[in-house]
Amino acid sequence: MDNKKQLKIRILPDGTIMTETKGIKSKKCLDYIDLIEEITNAKVYDSEFTNEYYEKEIINVYQENTQSLYNK
């Protein structure tokens, strides 16, 4: 399973900057808008949602079982 989060940035010949998130599910992709604006020194004025936007993020929780042994 590929859990890599990616931010792809393309700069077109006319100066238009296009970005796309990969591996970031649900509304979490919106958290990257400020980062995109900072990196590109530009303002986001239009956006489209990918299929990942509508997916739920799966969080894996691992529980460690511990067992205590007492000498009596």
C-alpha cells in the first residue's frame, strides 16, 4: 500500500502555476493551500477536487499488548 503524500507543482509557459496533491485523502488536501501559496509566491484562485477528496482517510492504530509477570 502506497501511503506517500505528494504535492506536484507545474509552471506553464504562460506563468500559470498548477498544483495537485496525491495521497492526501478527504479535506486534508485543503490544509496544503497555504503551503502552495508560500512555495509559489502566488494566490490560489481556482481549485478542483480529485477523487481522493471524497475518500476517507484511513488511520492505522497499533495497540501494543503488554503483560506483566509477577513472581510470588
